[in-house]
Amino acid sequence: MQRLSIIGSTGSIGTQALTIVREDPELRAVVLAARSNIALLKEQIYEFRPELVCVFDHDRAQELDRELRDEGVLPDSDIPRIVSGMDGLCEAAAYEGSDTVLVSVVGMIGIRPTMAAIRAGKKIALANKETLVCAGHIIMPMIREYGVELMPVDSEHSAIYQCLMGEEHESIEHIYLTASGGPFRGKKRDELRHMTASDALKHPNWSMGSKITIDSATMVNKALEIMEAHWLFDVDIDDIIPIIQPKSIIHSMVEFRDGAIKAQLGSPSMLVPIAFSLYAPGRPHVKEEPRLDLSVLRSIEFEEPDPETFRGLSLGIRAGKAGGLMPTIFNAANEEAVALFLDGSIGFLDIDEAIGYAMDHMDNLPDPELESILKAETEARGLVRAYFDKGDRSI
Ligand code: MG
């Protein structure tokens, strides 16, 4: 029996993880945590019967507790304890009755619960990019200190992990991090000026949350993944090469010093890397159709990314190399700009402009503590908002 805590159970990764839980009586979801989708969370509580639930928003947590009691679907003794806020999230992550914590929330809100889970000795299945991007220098030493297992959930990092099984670190020459190129692949900067949120949300291959889909359209997602891979696999940023493979069939590759290249392939489905993070080195049966059919596929194509059009990628690589607070500044400026873009306040190209502006106007700090990281996040977000409020766009 593996007992699982899902921090972010109502999002794209969380709901897919629950489909795996549903298939396997040996896998139980004992903790569910969500930000605000109470209707879905309530359905999940009735189906999966968790022991502890966290709703980030305090009022909504109380509301949920009231609803569960009023509806009378569960006897009072089976109603889970409900906690809230950051303390509640950390309590959920450290819950003593669980073995594995899937961190599938989006944003820097995932950092503290991940740290709480590591301190509690849990196996970590990490789907939250920001944890390693912003705090990799804190998290990786903690992983070693507490001797916990850290499994990547992101498809690229899961692929790299699989390619590296049985290999020695010193044999690695390069990591090829594959990218689909997103919905705007092949376009030039001028053609992107008037793209709207609904254009950018049409991802060709992957079905993901809206924030990450925009990050895929700007290629900021690939920059975040390069930084994540740097921490996970202890490989220099310069040795992690983004390459476009439009059909998302190759999930990533590793080139070794003898010239051999290993790749991991499959249909673009998040179910596979989620399941792998929970069962590795074993593999459960995953009901995912259609399977990759090589006779139908016939060919796999590659392209170089266009750093002039997709400046978010180049800015992210710059931030990753600078280290310290710069990845946080990059990430927070992007999050703020993407939110503004999604609500129609700014244009598509304003996203990378805002990131560059924040990176140019904030000071870096080597090896920042978590407090400084969170402070830089707030500052970068404020800077981006002020930049667009003032209409001062002359960088
Ligand atoms: Mg990915």
C-alpha cells in the first residue's frame, strides 16, 4: 500500500494522479489539498475519502466543512479534518499517515510544503517547477540531508531520469531537453504582437493548465525546465540544450561521452510520467490511448529554437546562469505578466518585455534564503504591475 498526499488535487496533474489512484487499490489518496475549486474537491472527498484536507483559503475551508456536515453524505466520523492557509498546506505535506507527497500546485506557493514534506521524510513527486527554479540551492541539499527520494513529474525530467537510470553522472555530456515549440512555432515576432490568450491556449499536443500553456507559447516553460534539470541532474545550464520536436514524441534525451544518445518516447500523456513518479522503478499498466504507433508516425523532426522570437527562452537561460535571485525574478515577473495577459490587460509580447524589465531593474543576491526569495517574488510582481500601470514602456 502506498499512501499519497496530493498537494494540488484539483489541477491538471492532481486530477490525472487521481485517475491512477482510482485504478489501483494499493494506492490511496490520504491527503488532498486545493486552492479554491471547492466543488471538485468535494467530489474528490466523497470518492477518495481522504483523512486530511487542506483548502488554502480559510473562509472556503470553513464553508467546505459546513457543506460536508450539512449534506450528510458521510457520517460525521468520516468527515476529514480540514486545515487552511500556508500552515495547513505544510501540515498536509508532512501528514504522518502518508508515504509520498505529490506537489502539483502551480507557483511559488509550492516551495514551503515541499520543504515540510522533505523534513518529514516523505518521498517527493515534484510537479511544481518553481520549487527547484527558485530554491534549488536550498532544496537539493535538503534532499540529501534527509535522504528522501525526489521524483520529477514533468514529462521532460521524467524522460531524463529514465535515460539516466543505470548510468554514471560523469558519463553525461549533454541533456537534450525537447520542446514542442508551442502554438506559435515558426512565427516571427511581428506575427505574435496581436496574439490573444485564446490563440495561445491552443496547444498542439499537450493538455495542461492555462498558465503552463502560455509558458509553452512563450517558451518560458522551456527556460524553467532547463533550470529545473540543472538542479535535478546536477548538469551545467550550458550543457542542457533545448531542441524543438514538434510532435512531442521524444520527451527528452541524454548524450553520453561515448557519443551514445538515449531517448524516452511515447504519446504525449502526463499520465505516464505521473505514474512513473509514483511506481518507479516499477511500471503500472496505464490506460492511455492511443499508444504511440511508429508505423503511423514514420518520422520525427527537429528544429532549433528561435531565441530572437522567443526571448523568454534566452532571458530564462540568462537567469539560470546568473543564479541567486535571478531565476525567482524571472519566474515571478513571468507569472505576473501571464496573469495580466490572460485577463486581456497586456499583449503577448509584453510578457517577455516585462520579464526583461524586471531582470534589468532588480539586484541579484547569491545563495538567497527563502525569505529573500519570497521578498524578491513580491518585488518583481510589483515592478511588473507598476510598469504596465504607468504605461511607461520605454525600457
Ligand atoms: Mg514539460
